[in-house]
Amino acid sequence: MNPRRRSFASDNVAPAAPEIIAALSRVNTGTVHSYGDDPETRRLAALAQETFECELVIHPVATGTAANSLALASLVPPFGAVYCHELAHINTDECGAPEFFSGGAKLLTLGSPNGKLAAPQLAAPIAHAREMGVHHVLPAALSISQATEWGTVYRRDELTALAAAAHEHGLKVHMDGARFANAVAHLKCSPAEASWKCGVDALSFGATKNGALAAEAVIFFTPDLAREFELRRKRAGHLWSKMRFLSAQLNACFENELWLRHARQANAMAARLAEGLRKRGIALLQPVEANEVFAAFPAKLSAALRSQEFEFYDWPVPAGSSPAVRLVTAYDMVSDDVDALLAAIPASSA
Amino acid sequence: MNPRRRSFASDNVAPAAPEIIAALSRVNTGTVHSYGDDPETRRLAALAQETFECELVIHPVATGTAANSLALASLVPPFGAVYCHELAHINTDECGAPEFFSGGAKLLTLGSPNGKLAAPQLAAPIAHAREMGVHHVLPAALSISQATEWGTVYRRDELTALAAAAHEHGLKVHMDGARFANAVAHLKCSPAEASWKCGVDALSFGATKNGALAAEAVIFFTPDLAREFELRRKRAGHLWSKMRFLSAQLNACFENELWLRHARQANAMAARLAEGLRKRGIALLQPVEANEVFAAFPAKLSAALRSQEFEFYDWPVPAGSSPAVRLVTAYDMVSDDVDALLAAIPASSA
Amino acid sequence: MNPRRRSFASDNVAPAAPEIIAALSRVNTGTVHSYGDDPETRRLAALAQETFECELVIHPVATGTAANSLALASLVPPFGAVYCHELAHINTDECGAPEFFSGGAKLLTLGSPNGKLAAPQLAAPIAHAREMGVHHVLPAALSISQATEWGTVYRRDELTALAAAAHEHGLKVHMDGARFANAVAHLKCSPAEASWKCGVDALSFGATKNGALAAEAVIFFTPDLAREFELRRKRAGHLWSKMRFLSAQLNACFENELWLRHARQANAMAARLAEGLRKRGIALLQPVEANEVFAAFPAKLSAALRSQEFEFYDWPVPAGSSPAVRLVTAYDMVSDDVDALLAAIPASSA
Amino acid sequence: MNPRRRSFASDNVAPAAPEIIAALSRVNTGTVHSYGDDPETRRLAALAQETFECELVIHPVATGTAANSLALASLVPPFGAVYCHELAHINTDECGAPEFFSGGAKLLTLGSPNGKLAAPQLAAPIAHAREMGVHHVLPAALSISQATEWGTVYRRDELTALAAAAHEHGLKVHMDGARFANAVAHLKCSPAEASWKCGVDALSFGATKNGALAAEAVIFFTPDLAREFELRRKRAGHLWSKMRFLSAQLNACFENELWLRHARQANAMAARLAEGLRKRGIALLQPVEANEVFAAFPAKLSAALRSQEFEFYDWPVPAGSSPAVRLVTAYDMVSDDVDALLAAIPASSA
């Protein structure tokens, strides 16, 4: 058992993959033009188009918050509304970054038990907005997380219906793909089928949680929407002068499908973990479709595991519910890591 | 001669130093807490305090624009004024980032022939602002570049007088230290003597141009001013989840004074270049005190050099003046690189 | 019956009171200094202090949205959170103005069946915010509407408890008093007892709905909080050059308690209307405590009344509920106006 | 002599014209729909189209700062540049309002001795901006003041050439017409000839300085640019609920050309004042073309006049120049007022 892998706190506690570090070394030679006018960044554009099988515009940034916020700011005016799930990372975990980057746009939240939004949920709030006229922020975008914050994955038909409804209402569709790789791995479809073919206009493509050091990309499948992106990125301090080091990380992900192999491994570990928990009689709060497991852990169990240096977060539940935890697996985790956690759970825990 | 080193365009065309890449590999092991709660980031705080010989707050970010803008946003309200040189990078090269981060603060520019501001320049504009009351933005900060955009370096007595004047007028003092290392190397003083001992409240400490991959730091010598910084950084998408990789770069800079050795090398190369140009009868526009040389290059000379793949930028000059160029040296440049450029200049160029 | 008074749509469809127009004429003589350095504006400060029996800072503006947003921007940083009711006007009817003025602060909404928030509702969301650290916007203010958007009025003990809880959590307390006059009239207490004595830090004092032409005031009972207000007001284009005309309206309200007489009349008309509806068997959705009546009107009844040129808004109700309407009375309405509406309701309506 | 008219400080120290107050009374009857859905506001649209002889979109607001800032925010993105004169009111007197409303756009200033910009001044800065790419804010608009802050008036050929140059560079053209009436009166042309026929896209039409109580209008001659204006206005708290009172003021201005009669009177008074000063040997700093006179007043003269309660502002002059003052006439001033000032100037003053 590898003692270093007792953290199920998040996929961002993991180190970078050796391929990523190697890519940094590989491009670390000689002078190249700065700010993205370099071969590595040009190669990124080519690799992304190949991966997604379409014309697109791709711009790397270092963090997921930057990717989401810059994407949204490109899609909505300062007086715009972004519809999203109440648990969406953009709404709960980014300290108001979308509001900052957009100049004050408003996130209007919708609920659901499994983290997914459904097409019919849009009609009523948008009809209300239209009726309110200038007193209401202008409906401008839908933002969905794939995989969701509940570790579930939109099916392609769900996505297609949702994006179609959004477009019908005049909204642009943004996908927070911090765990897009895990979703594609689950769906067993092509990246294209999981994104623009379903109607996604702009994708925050995550790599950091999936093995990169610090690299995400904003991908516009509707290139018109990218027109101002580069100005916004510079203005937000997210344009690297030594851009080759950002692009190289993403290239390493796309090459030989490293990103998908990583995601499959993380997903497999989550499935293994879920299966083991079920066998021990522990209830799962959601189907496990990506690399997150939400489990009903009695307080005593959590304490016992933490005393053995296992790490994971408590997950907020409605008053009166049993306590729950979130367990996240990652690309660098192996069966022994999962089994060690399972072995530490007494048979009588549930 | 090393053929890769024909670019004098900027210090950011250089690769990262081997020590930086090695540091990334060194910290790339095991899980650590994300978002800065890690040993490497704690070590950064200790190293910075040792280097600057004082209590301070240090926060790493990936770009100079982010460092400057986040620092300024911590010092001025949205309705504030930042006094700076008309050539200041924050005014000319950051696509309005200080305005964006601060929520619309205004840069009020002052001039001077050598890129430096002088203490007596503040009184009149601030008196005017006070007289105008609510009709004028509120004087809030002074931002100075050290080294300046003209490659000159404020002397310590100049800095002290300027910061004292600013403080007297109720302004906070920000230093854009994208090339702080080069300034310290020139001044042959301690980092403390070049910063807080002269009255600097907040410093953007540059590392990227000086050998890092992508790393800068905001240092608050007046810790009270840092109170909201972490919220602003997260909100701007500049908080790395895998923070160890940002901190490790800065630690590698501070260890064994790598940053100063790099800066001394870059400065020495600029001095060598300046001396060689002078010998060839080429006029320099400014004293060469850091790692930038501004030289009067006839158009024909520039064309000839560029045809041999030397790279450098034309520098805007007043109408009627002789054309000029900016030549930037860097930490990774050696005498042969400089001599190759000099050798390519015909004797009769001036 | 006065044919002009068939609109129960809003209190802002009413004309200005004769006293207000007279005040404009009265001050329309000779030159005076602009931007508030005039006798009328100085008199406003005196009248307000007398009315509220305390030291305070008062600044007039022309609209309620400006008053609310400027007040909130003075209380919360751009990365701050404002807790408010989900139906709060600032959340639903101001096109994101609080977000705009504050530079992107976030409104975090709480619910309740009657439009009022209760002290115990704050603890859980604020504990969550503290735990989330920099990933969550910073809890900064509580904003409450008095009277509420449901036409109910916080009792003084409710207010006191709520403000105390807010202060305990480090929040400032803002009161949206677009209908503060109606609330005071209902509570039969002094303005002081309805505001700062309960813990209100900043009050948006409404006059437009209550007989003014276009006049509201931001009142800071904690004068420190007003420090930057004048700069924010100017910067937002809300500083009138001919300020006397704004101050004169408010002075006319305060003189001889015109504002309270107006509010009592509006409240009395609402009470009369509510009583008449009850007699006709029509259910009211909320207790009628100010000048708004929410009534279950069958669609047929609404249509019948509208065909007779009565005006009022449909009020959104949960799916499956009976349709409802909002009926608003105003200072200029008399018993005959109310009785005419009641007379138009067939006995068999409910 | 009317003792009340000793202030030449500004045209905004004047009261409102009787016609304006009468208009307020006239429309103060019965209920009307709020927020601009009223007959008076519809009439404004008709009157403006008649006055300007074209299709246009007109939106009233209460202050000039609001008009300018909302207009500019409609024309430029947050990362945009507005070119303007260094003395432009938007640059010097609005506490950063254009920056606030636009979300941080940058004012890039140009100079000239008489307050006017000339077409050839645009080429160089815009070429520089294009070359700088994402590092420079995006050239987006030209804003000119007519009449200028120096009391001069652009000739129609000057305007046409300037706007054509701006359009050629892809800029929109905004005119700050706080004293547009005075300019039209001076030019003796039609309002159309002074605005859209010269290439103006958006005009801030001033009425407050010209006899209104508090009323300005933003007029879009390129209606596409007005698309988002109403959302921006609401969001900024500049949408009046009782809009009739704002529209009525502007209607009173347009009716019977009150606005032009007022401006002609103010201009005539300035001309009379200028003539009188010249006769007394006092130098004027600029041609007097609107309602402002800039005169070289020795300190002793200013003091003597102020001791007799005449009011006017000192005007900043370059170090070493003779002191100067600004004298502003207004619509309500008569020859006796001017002559009283002249009479108070000793023959030996200059």
C-alpha cells in the first residue's frame, strides 16, 4: 500500500503526472516568442481541433476559476443572467469570480436532487424575466457542470435537450468541464459527441485535476464568441508571457489520449470504492458515474478513518439527514489505495 | 556562438532556469493540501521574510499583470487615483488590468525624461484633486517601476524622498518590481534597503523575466493592507489549487540568491552590450542601469540585423527624432551572445 | 367616484403631492451654490436629525434603486455577500444594480412565507461561508425590506433580534425603506424606534412612492459608513447640480409630518380594501399591515375588473395555487376609490 | 440691477425656468403608468425626432454625468479606450464615472490649446494601439465636448472631419452636449446639422444648465447602439418611476424652441461680457463662442470683485502665466447683470 495516497479530499491534492513534467522540460529550450506566438501554442490549436473534430478556438489559462469566469464574461453582458444549478462550482466555490469578470452579472440558480438541470426547468424563470423587462437581468447564458458537483454525468440526450431549450430561449451554453474528461470516459463517446454535438458553445476544459500542474483551456465551438476573449484574458492577468509552458501541459494531455486514460483510471477507482462501500452496507447518495463518491458515513466512522490519516470532506446535508462525506479519486490512484480505505472500514459501520 | 540566443526582444522569451524545472520535479511527489496549505508555500513565507529581513505577507501569482493589479486593488478604492509614470507598464501594457481589478480606479500619469518620478511632482496634482472634491477621483496610491521602463534605476535617496512625499499626501506606495532583481543588483544594496526601508508598502516581485516559468509574488510590507488580498486573488482566478508548483519556483529563486545571480548576469550583459554599442559610435538614449539598452539604430542597421535573425523591438520616439530600439538581455545570456550582436554591426552604422 | 384612481398597480403611478410641487416653486428663486452646498440641503440634514432624534448623515438621490445600491456599496466590498429575502426588491427588481454598484457583490437569498427574515436564519449560511474561506464571498451585510415585499411589517422585537444577530456575525444592517413610512405608520412608533434603535446601520428612506416627485434619501446612522458615499454618488451620476430641488422634496415630506400623514392614508385605504375583500369572501394571502393587499382573485374576476379599467398586477404563485393579485394603495387615494373597486366585485367572486 | 445674479460661477447655480416648473405642474395630474410608459415620455420621442429631423432613440436621465457615462458604456466594452481631450469633463470632473459605468474602460487623452480635437490627432495613438494588440485597451470611441470646456465651438467642417476620422478607425462618436444648445445657437445651424449630419452617433443633450431642474437626455442617432441602454439605465438607478416629470422638463425645452432661446440669451450675455472686458483692456484666453468667458484677472481684481459678492472660479493656468478666471453666463441673466460686473471693474485693472 502506498502511504501517500490516503487523501480522498480532492483530485487537486495529487501531484502532476510525469508526462506533464516531462513536457515542461521538453519545451524548456531556447528562446521563443512570448504571449502565445510560439510553436507549442500553435500545436495546441491543432491538437484540440483534432481531438474535438471541428473548427474551434482554444485559449489556455492556469485555473478553472479563470476558465469559467473568462468564458462566462465572453457570453454575458454585465446586466446578464446566468442560469445554473444551485450547487454549481461557479455559484458556490469561486468567491464571486463570475460576477467579477462579467462586471456584475447575476447567477440565477435552479435546483435538482442529482446536480443535473433539465430542459423544462428553464421556461418559467425565463418567461418571468421577459415579463419583468428592464427590472430583471437579461437572460444570457446557461452554465452546466459535466460531470456535475454530485459526481453524476449528463447523458447525451439530456444535454442535447437542455442545450436546445437554452438556445431556443436565446441563451448561450457554457459547460464547466473541470471533470469533462471523467464525463467523456463515463459516456464512452467522443469528445465532440459530449460537447458541441450536444449544443455546447463554450467549454472550460479541465486538466489540473486530471494530472496537469496548472492548466485549463477555454474552448469556443462558436468562434464568434471568442472575439474579445484575448483582451479579457490579458486584462485579467491570465495571459502568460512564457505561454509555451501552459500549452505544453495541455498538449501532453491530448497526446496519446493521456487525459482519457487518466480519467478512466480515476473513474475506475471511484467505481471500485463505491462497490466496496456498498458491500459494507454503506449507502451512497448518488450514482457514481465519474470520480466522486458521496457516502453516508456515520460520524464515528469518519472519525475512525481520519485518525488513520485518511482525508475527505464532510458534505453538507439537509438538517435531520444522516451525515455524509465526499470521497474523490484521482488519476494517480491505484486499487491498493482504494482497498486500503475499504479495509479500514469496520464491517459494522453502516 | 549559441544560435538560440539572437533574441533581444524581451527577457520573457527565455526559457526557465534548470533550477526552476528541478524545483517543480522535487515537489512533485505525494499528495499535499491544495490552495496553499502546503509545506512549500509555508517555506516561501519564511524565505521571503529572511530575504527581506522583516515581517511581511507574500502571495504568489503566475503573472506580473496579476501581481500589479491585485496589489493596486488592495491599495485603492474603485473611485481612487493611482499616480504613475506615463510609460508605466500598468498604464501602457496591461490592457486596463488595474482598472479592471480595482473596479474602475483611474491612473493619473506624470512624465519625466528618464522614467523616474520625483517627489516634487506630486504636490500640484494632489492639491488640485483635493480642491475638486467629489468631482475628482480620490488620490490613493503611487505606483513606481523599479527598474523603470527606461531601464533606469531609482537611487535609494530618490525612492525615499518619493515615498515620503506620497505618504505625506496619504498615498500608499506600490512598486512594480518586474525587474526588482535587476534594480537590487544595480544598487548593490539589500532587498530591504531597496524596498520597505525606502517606504514601499507593496511590491510586485518579479521572477518570470528572471528565470522562473511563471511566478511572481505580491509582498505587503504593511500587512494590514493584505487583509483582503486572498479573497481578491481567488475571485480573480489567481489562486492555484496545486499551489506548491508556484511556491516552489519562488523558493528556488530565493535559495542561494539565484534571483540575484540571474539579475547580475543580465545586467552585466546589458552593460557589455552598451559598452560595445558606444564603441561603435551608437548613441544610447538612457544610462544603462539594469538589463535594458535603448539605442539609436538607423533603420538600415535594424534591417540588417533582423535579416540575420536578431530580434528586438523598435521603440517609439518623438516625431523628428532618430529611430530607436530596445535591446533586452536576460539571465541566460552569455558574453558570446552579446558579442555576436556587436560583431554584426558594421563599423559605420551610427 | 374619481375616475382617475382606478389604478392599484403601484404607488408610483400616483402624481406628486401638491406640497411637493409647491416646495419646488418655493426654492426656485435666485442663484445658490450647486452640488448640495445650499441652504435647502443644509436644512434637510437638520430636519432629518430632528425626525430621527440622532446624529446621522443623510444624502438625497432621485431613485430607490440608487439609494439601495449606493447604500449597499458603502457597506460591502466587491467580494462581499449581502443576505436578503429571495423576494427582496434588490434581488428581483433592480436589474442587478447592487451587483453593479458594489463591483460584483453577491446577494445570498433566504426564504420565508411572509417576506420577513428571522434572526436564526443567519447562523447556518454564515457558518458555511466562514468554513469555505476564500472560496466563498465574504459575509458583509444583511438587507431587509420594511415594509416587506409581501406588505408585512417587521415588529420592533423582530427587527432588534435580527439586527443583533447580524451584528454578532459581523454584518452591517441595511434597511430598504421604500415603504418605511408605511411601516412606521403601522408600528405607531417613532422613526428612531423603527430604525437605529433596532440596530439599522443604513436606511434607504423612500419618498417617491409616498408623494414625492423623485426623491429618496440614504441615511447612515453609523456615520463612519458614510465616509465614501459622496464619491460613490458623484461617480454614479447621482449628485444633482441643482441639489436644492431634491432636498426641497424631502424637506416638504418631513415638515409637518407630511410623510406620515401620507402613509397613514395609504395604509388606511389598504385596510379598508382588505376588509371589503374579506367580506366578499376573497382570501388574502398575507396580513395587511402596510399599503399592499395580496388577494386570491379568480382569473374571471381579474378579467372583469380590468375590463372596467381597474389596474393591478398578477402576483406569481406556486404552481397549483389559486391565482393571486397585488393591489397597492397610495397616499392620494380616498375611500371612494376603494369602494368603487369593491363595488365592482360580484358577490359570488370568491 | 438684480442682486441675485452676481454669480458667474456656473450655469448650474441658476434656478429652473418658469416654463419648466409649469410643465411639472401640468403633468402632475392623475395616475399614469410608471417607468416611461406614459404619454409625456412618448411625446418626448416625437418632439426629439421633430427637432433633430431623423429617426432616433432618446432616453432622459437626471444628470449630465449619468448621460455621458451611460452613453459611453453603450459604446465601449470594459476593455475599450475612449479618446478625449485632456480637459474633457468626463476626464476631469466626473470622479471616474465613465470608468465605473463601462466596467473599467480607459480614457486616453489628447491635447490642444483651445479644447478642440482635430482629425489628424487620432492616427498615431490608434496605430500604436493596434500594434500593441492585447496589451493595449481596444480603441472604441471618441468623445468630444460641444461647446468645449474652453467655451469654444467646433465648426461643422471640423466636426465632420473629426467624426469621419474616428469612424474610419472604427470608433463610435460621442458628443458631450452639456452645452449643445449654446453650440447650436452659435453655429446658427439646425440641431441635425450640428449632430448626426456631422457624424455624431450618440449625444448627451444637456438641459439642466440651460433652464431645466434636473434633466438631460441621451440621444442615439444610430439606434442599434441603444439596444442595451434601458437595462444599463435601470441597473444604474437612473430610471425614474415617475418618468413623466423627467420627460416633461425636456418637452418644455423643445417646445417653442425654449432651449435655443435660452442658449441665445446666455451666449449674448457672454458676448456682452467679453466685449466689456476687452474694452477694459482685459485679455481673454479664448474666443468667446458659447456662454463661457476665460479672462486674465489679476489677483487683486478677483479679490475686489469677490468682496462685492461676485462669484466665479479661478482657472488653472500653466506655472508662470498670469492668473485667469472662468465667468459663466446663463439663460436667466440679463444685460444689467453683466453690466454690473463690468461696472465693478476699475479702469486700471488689466
